[in-house]
Amino acid sequence: MADVDGVAQDQLRSFVERIERLEEEKKTISDDIKDVYAEAKGNGF
């Protein structure tokens, strides 16, 4: 049963790490979008 618990913990850790990476990417993309809006606004749009 210990192996099953270890596997479940590894899977959960993997899910959390993937989510954290995706959240970081989402923030970076959001920041990039804000920059594009600011650039467009600065050019009169």
C-alpha cells in the first residue's frame, strides 16, 4: 500500500507543478497583452 500512496503523491505533485508553470505562463501572457494595449494606446488607438 505504501507504493500506491507514493504514486498518488507523485501524481499530485506533478499536477501541482504543471498548474504552477501554467499560471506563470498565464501571467506572462497577460502582461504581454497589457503591453500591447499600452503600445496601441500610445499610438493613438
